[in-house]
Amino acid sequence: MHPLLRNYSGILLLLLGISIGSLIGIFSPQTVEYLRPLGDIFLNLLFVSVVPLVYFAVANSIASLQQESKFGRIILAMVATFLVFILIAALFTIAAVFLFPTPPLPPNSLETFDTAPVASWNERIVSFFTVGEFTELFSRRNMLALLIFAFLTGTAARKTAQKGEPFRLFLASGYEVMKELLLTVMKVAPIGLGAYFAYQVATVGPQLFGFYAQPLGLYYVAGFVYFIIFFSLYALVANGSLGVKTFWRHNIYPSLTAVSTCSSFATMPANLQAAARIGIPSAIANIVIPIGSTLHKNGSSMSSIIKIYVAFLIIGEDFFEPANLLLALGITVFVSIVAGGIPNGGYIGEMLMISVYQLPMEAIPAVMILGTLVDPLATILNSTGDTVAAMVVTKLCGEPFSVPEEEMAEV
């Protein structure tokens, strides 16, 4: 198989499933009631796989941390840079959807979505962080409480030193098992989402395509603008005009690698090579870029906002209420940093979004489809953003750029 086809086989199969489902919904709407159970089965399998994976992934990552870090200053600068970049990307996307709004679906197309009763803010705050029974932790409706419990479990396991070693091995093993389970479930996503899309096309109608097309087009336009303008600004802040020239001169190959592999991890070697030619100290590049490939996701930040916005359009509620925007930023930070190291972490972020906002579960397939379609550009933003982040970390740490002489002559 050609490498390009192999790397994009998942997206192509998903698009094929959606296309077939759409054709069935258009030309044979009477059969969609028989297909809908396939979509429901897929969603149920996804729910029961993701919840334990979240617990094991977060608890294992905390438990496996080293007791002390030798790179405190670099780590602090890196975390600050990652957080600021992710929030800037999210705020830029919020501005984009505000200035170029997507018309909501017609009222009659919202009949299938039943929103949950709105609780008071005191009740919602308590339910965000805690549950009354241990068994309730492993419900998809209590994702944030599960994350906090997993974090505390991992911290306790790390503090028990040698006595906690068997439990830490259990967490690591559980993470690997649940990761493989989720990957197995996702293999049937083309069938499950295809069946769901057939039902949507038959019930909602042709306006569905225009509804998806507008936020999708907005993401690609906003993402390209962010890629060119903001990455140039970051490089300018890091090393002046020379930083802009060297970054773009050596960012071409990583960008092509990202779009051809659709993987931040696969782009990492190209980023490290580019970092050396840009003049980023190896002590910084070898920390920021590998960690960034997991924990720094500009593209995921932007897609998270788009998906939350679309979910609110589906149910006909106001995304731009201050409380909803603040929650959106919090969820986006989680999706971009914490879920970035988990396979199909975007789906976990989507479930957290549904849980925190108390949105109908029917909104998940819509945002999953959008997440899949924006993946190529999101990968470019996610992966190449690590190189420009390493440039800014170099600046914050007060380290000099050591651009090779042959590079200086060429720029």
C-alpha cells in the first residue's frame, strides 16, 4: 500500500462509511431505522471503552513521573509556553466563530435532541468535581470527577515508592489494555458513524451538509491564518526577523511530513532536525519537542472550540454566554494537553464536553465527524507548533540561538 494511503486509511474509510450512509439516507430513507442500531452499538462500545481508558491513562502518567526534575527552569518555561499558545489558539477561534457565525439548524431538525434539565450552579460545581458513590465515577456523565480521582490515585501511587510498585505496574498494564481496546473499537467507526449519518440525512435532510461545511471551512481558513500569522509572531518574539526567516525556511519539511503522515510523533524527527538548523539548543529541543508532541496541540485547541460551538448550534443554545466560554477554555486546555497523549484523545475530550455542558449524547457523532475532517491541518498545527514553542522557550530561558554558519549565509 502506498504510504500516503496507509497513513490516511482511517480517514478515507471513515469518509467512505459516511458517504455510503449519506447515500442510503437520501435514496432509501425507509431503511435507516434498521441501520440506527449499528450506530447506537458503536457509540455504546465507545463509551464503555473510553471511561476506563481515561482513568488508567491519567493515573498511570502521574504515577510514572520522576520524583525530582533536573530541568526545572526549562520545564517551567515550556509549560507556560504551551498553556499560552493553546489559550491564544482557542481565543482566536472563538473570535472567528463570533465574527463568522454558522446559521443554526432549522428548529424542526432539533426534535431528536433532548437536553438535560438545567441544575443550579452550586449543584453543577459539586457534580463537576465529586460524586457520592465510587461506582458513579465510571459513568460517562462524571468525566471530570473521574479525572480528578485518577490524578489523586496516580499521586498516591507515586508517593508510596517501592510499596506501590505492583499497583503502578497494574496502572501501566491497564492503560495498555484499554488503549488497545479503544483502538479495536475505532476500527468499526466507519460502519457505526455511517449508520448514524444515514439516519441523520434521512431525518434532518440536505441542510445537514451545509451545516457541517460552514464550520469545517471556517476551521481551515482560521487554521491557515493562525499558522502563518501567529507562528511568524512567535518566531519574531523568540529571535527577531532572523527567527522568522530560519523558522519558515526549515518548517517546510516538517509541515509536509505532518500532512503526509497525519501523526505528530512521526513528525518529531523532522522537527528535531529543523530545530538544530534554526539554532535551538539541543538541551531545550530534546525536551520541548518530544514532550510537545504529546502535550502541546494548537490544532486540537482550535478544533475543540469548533466542536463545542457546533454542539451548541445543534441544540440551539448560546455558546457565547460567559460561563459557557470559560468552560470551553477549560475543556480545550484539557483536550490539548492531557488528552493529547491518549490515542483518540479528542473523543475523550468530546465526552468531557458533553458531560460538563450536560448536552445530549447525540451530539457526539457530529463533533467526531468534524474532528476527523479537520485532522490534516490540525496535525500540521500540532506538530510544527512544537518547533516554534521550543524557540520561545529558548528565549524565556535566556539561552542564545546557535544558527550554523552555513545557515546564516543562506538567510
